Amino acid sequence: MSLRAIVADDEPMGRQRLVRLLQAEPEVEVLAACETGEQALDAIRTHGPDVVFLDIQMPGLDGFGVVESLEPDEMPAIVFVTAHDSYAVRAFEVHAFDYLLKPVDEERLRTALARLRERAAPAAEDASQRVLALLERLHARERGLERLVVRTQERAFFLKTETIDWIEAAGKYVHLHVGKITHPIRGSMASLEQELDPARFVRISRSAIVNIDRIQEIQPWFQGDHVVILQDRTRLTSTRGYRENLQRLLGKQ
């Protein structure tokens, strides 16, 4: 079975390598090599390829934007080209999309081509639904920040958010409390609250965000306030202005 392919990657070396590998394969015709999502979208609509090897991270219209812009009857087979982490790879597998990790390996590419030849093309409506399901899963993951950059005079390092016990407002900074260590980083409570996973962190006052997994107990206090006691016996006050957040948490428990 011959395959008519389009390659989309904004990195010249990666794009050229993938084109070269595809051209070396029998019965593969490269219709276009695109460096932007907009070019890829135009090429797909112009040529109607069997498969698109689509880079996820491109400036402007990225790989996800390309597939979101396609109508069901325009949808070719998609092979994502990604440098994403293992979570994204598992998401591709769950939703039956093939993928290539950068830098693209020749044998892995041949495996992807063999799969494309062996399986019948999915119905356009089914392919469209799988794209939407994949995007929802990945976007949901992206809403929950997984790590923060902590900078000191000597170094900078990544801190996994799951290790944070609680976060404290400190003027133009926030203090990340991790066990007995406190890491100051520049930022606001409001922006951090938006970036953190709401299933893991809850804001209980203007000055405190708490990792739900670190809460040992919650005790009622005066005039609608509560005392939140962490596993290390840290005591924090949940104020009335954030009562709804706490009630949501207690409802889950």
C-alpha cells in the first residue's frame, strides 16, 4: 500500500531528517514539507494526504491547533512528532494515535509506516472524536503545573509541585514550604493558584494555598473560620472569604 505523506516541523534539521527517511522508504510519497501549522493546514486541504507527520510544538498554530482546525472529512491519519513526556505518549496510545519521539529513529518510523499500512483508515467521525478526546486529556493535564523553577544565588532547579506542603504569600514573592525547607520564588498567589492542579491544591486564605494530601484535619474556628492542621502539625487559618473552597474540599471528603 502506497502512502501519500505531509511533514510539518518548524525545526529545519528535524524536518529534513524526517523527509529524508520517508523518501528512502518504498511506496511513500512526500507531498509537502511544512515549517508552520498554517502551511500544514493549507497542504492538507490542497493535497488530501493519507498521513501527516505533525510536530506538536510549532509557533503560531501548533500541532493540536492544526487537528482542531480540520473538518471530519478532511482528517488524515495523524502521527504526532513529539518531545513531550511519557504522560503525553500514554495519551497518544490510549486514543490510538501513533507517535514518533524526537529525534526520529529510523526503525521506529518503519514501525509506524507498517501500522499505517496494516490497519484500515478509521472513519472520519471516529478520528475527529479521538482527536477531541486526546486534546481534552492533554489540556486537562497542562492545567495542573507539575514543577516550578526555584532559583538561588548558586543554582536553579526544578521542584515538583507534588512535594510542596503549602504555599505562603510574602509580598512580591511566595514561599514554598517543603518539609522543613522554605523556597522563595517571585510571583503572586493569584497566578500560582491558576496554574496549580485544583485536584491537589486548595487556597484557604489570601496568604495560604495548601496541598490537600498534606491536610491531617480541619477544625471549626470563630465566625466561620477554620483551622487547617497539616501532617507536620503546621496550623493554618482558613478565612471566610475562601469558605467556598473549603466547603468544596469537605464535600469531596
